[in-house]
Amino acid sequence: MSALRRCLWIEWLFLTLMLTAASKGKAQVLRQARAPYIQDKPFISFWNAPTAQCKQRYKIDLDLSVFDIVANTNETLSGSNVTIFYHTHLGHYPYISDDGQPFNGGVPQNESIKKHLKKAEQDIERLIPNKDFQGLGVIDWENWRPQWDRNWGNKTIYRNKSIELVKRHHPDWSLDKLTPVAKKEFDAAGKEFMMETVLLAQDKRSHGLWGYYLFPDCYNYDYKTHPHSYTGLCPEIEQKRNDLLLWLWKSSNALYPSIYLDYILKSSPNALKFVHHRVKEAMRVASMARKDYDIPVFIYSRPFYAYTFHLLSEEDLVKTIGESSALGAAGVVLWGGMDYASTKDSCNTVKKYVDGPLGHYIINVTSAAKLCSKFLCRMNGRCIRKNPHSSAYLHLNPDNYRIKKRHSGKGFSVTGSPGLEDVAHMKKRFTCQCYQGWIGVSCELPQNEKVTSNVKTIPRGSGGTQVAHIVLHVCLSISILLTFYF
């Protein structure tokens, strides 16, 4: 075989292998992500529960920091790391109470946006006096949804109130004529309220990560009615409605979806289906918000099953925190209510869980995420599953690592070092999503805008045709050079 034929055969073989790898998702080039909240920590756990009373009243110190859990000073609900604005604490939010009493006009088209924003600015200045606030800014508005078609059930009252407002001006109109006008007015006003409020927050505290709790939602709650046939998939119509909220994603610089588990999901296959598709939908939406990078996704979870004081099983810690990390979330926010610190017994329950399964698992996941980032992404990106539907998790290998209680009795320490099999496992199951300013399979190259301005990133799930075109171009160039050489 001549040298030229041999080289061409090698090129053909190389191209075939590359095409095969690309078609199987091996050659992925993902959009960049915003740099992590804390440098060199690709996955972070936040504590968003008012548990200060445990220490102040009952002398029970949760001591969250030793478990790599980020909390506000004195474990308050709002502070330098996480601030949450409920509907009564930010501006003149229009809503209707459970007993039918309207506040601030009841519906958004019946309240002055100018008046609301003026009050909202004062509230932000008061609750976040630090102008350099760099924490999570979460707006929790759940009374109505900014899309008419999503106000069903007990939220139907917002549709009815909107129709009443139109009827005041057009008493002779039929319902068929009133409804589209009411819908148009409600959707426009709801959009203005939500968009202008989050933009105001970013303007006043520009270093914060601002977004709305429970957005995006997946509406995959049918495990309650069809548990045996439940798939967890987000209904196609709901994904389309999320697409129509592009204005909201573009106005936000972080997303705060929820994966609270109902008790009926405890340790069941449906729990994983529920969480997986909710996180996956949030990651999809995060890639729509900006052209240059994916905005960060912080998943709201609970240490307890929703509306109970039953602790999550260790299996469900994996299905919530572990699943969120493996799919590329920037972190998880562990929310809790006043009942966490209401009695000495409740404080002891929380303390025992933090000192035991919860703290142990968080140390495991955050350490593994950092380790994978180090070995696969040069600490310039985070590891996410190559196949989002696989069962790969960012966990420390128990054969090579030990998570032990410290001698002081406070927290855990991690000892050990990765084996070759650990690195091989990471490379096989995970890929890198580089942070802003870094490119390359291992995020090893500083981004040069002049060089990369014409390079298109391959979105998640797209094939390797672009990779193949590049490889083919290189191969043909080599072939031509070899022809001249020989």
C-alpha cells in the first residue's frame, strides 16, 4: 500500500470513528454556563429556612457551614446569600385572598404599574440595604400566573374578575366577546408586572441572581391521578406555553423551579420521573434566555416531604439533589417553614437529619461535582450527564473515598484519592459545560472572541453533523497536502 493510500485509509477510518462517536453523543459541545456562585464550586446547596430560633431559644446549633451548606447569617429566611420576596413584601402586588377579598386591584390590569414599581424599589432598598448584594434574589408570586390559560382551578377567579372589568365598560357584550378582550388585557398586564419587577430588582441590585420561584413549571402532576401509567413528561402544551414566556426568561438572570416531593411519591419510581423532567425542562428554558450562555438554575427542594414533617429517604435525596446535580443545575435551595424551629423536638429532628443523611449526602455530591470539574473540565466548567436519561450520578467512589465524622463531632471530612477507574467513569458518563470565557472539550482554552465569533455551539441533543463537517474538512485538506507531497 502506498504512503498516500495508507494515509487516506487512516483518514477514512478516523472520520468513521468520529462520525460514530458524534452520532452517539460522544462529541458534545455545549453552550457555556455562567460562572458558579462560589468559585470552584460547580454545585452548591443553600439553606432557605428560618431556623435561627433553634440556636437562640433551644441552644441547638445546626452548624450548617461544616456541611458545605450556604446559609444566611443567623439562618434567616432572607439575607446576604438568599433573599425571598413574598407577595406581601414587594410593591403593590395585585391578588385576591382566599376569602375573595381583592388587594391592590385584585388583578394586574386594575393596579398602577408605576405605583407598584415605586413601592417595590423602596422594599428592595429596605430589605437588601447592601448595594453589592450578590446572592439569590427570589420573587415568590404564586397567586396568579402571567398566562390566562394557566389560571385554572382556584385561580379561575382571576379570569372571572378580568371579565367583570371589561363588562363594566361593555355591559351589552356577550361572554364570547368579553373573554378574548379580558384575556388580552390580563396577559399584557401580567407580563408588565412580572417583567418590570424583575428588571427593577436587577437594576437596583445588579450583582444578584434574580428570578421567580416555580418558574419554569412543568405541570407534570398527573402522578396523583394516573400513578401506574405516569411518565413524568412535561405535557407538550406546557412546554409550548413555556416557550411563550421567553420574555420572562430573557428578563431573569436565574431560574428557580421546584421539585417538592409529595409524600405519595416517597421512594417510588415516580419520584425520579417527576424530578427528572422538571429539572430537564428548567435546563431547556435556561438555554433560551440568552444567546451567549445558559443562565443558572437553582432547584428549590425540601428536606421533608411537602406539607409534612416526614424526612426525605436517602433514596429520595439521590432522586432530588443528586438528579439536579447530574443534569447540570448550579445548585439546590433547601426551603423550610417556621415549623422547622417551632419546638425543641422539631429543632432536634432537623439537627439529627443535617448531622446524618442530609449532611453526608450533600458532602458527597458537592465533593464529587468538584472532583469531576477538576479532572474533566480543568475547574473551568461543570460536569453534566452525556445521556440525560442515564442513571449516572456525581457520587464519590466508596472504594476510594471515605466520608467520616470529624473528631470534633461537627460535620464530615472526605479522605481518599481518585483511581484511574474513577476518572474513566467520569469521562464515560459525563461531559463538560464550560463557564463563560472557556472553550474546548475540557474547557482548557481561554475564549478568544475574535477566533470564536463565527463558531456555533452545538445545542444539547443535536447530532455530530457539525463535528463531522469540521473533521471532513481537515481530512480533505490533509489529503490534498499529501497528494502534493507524494
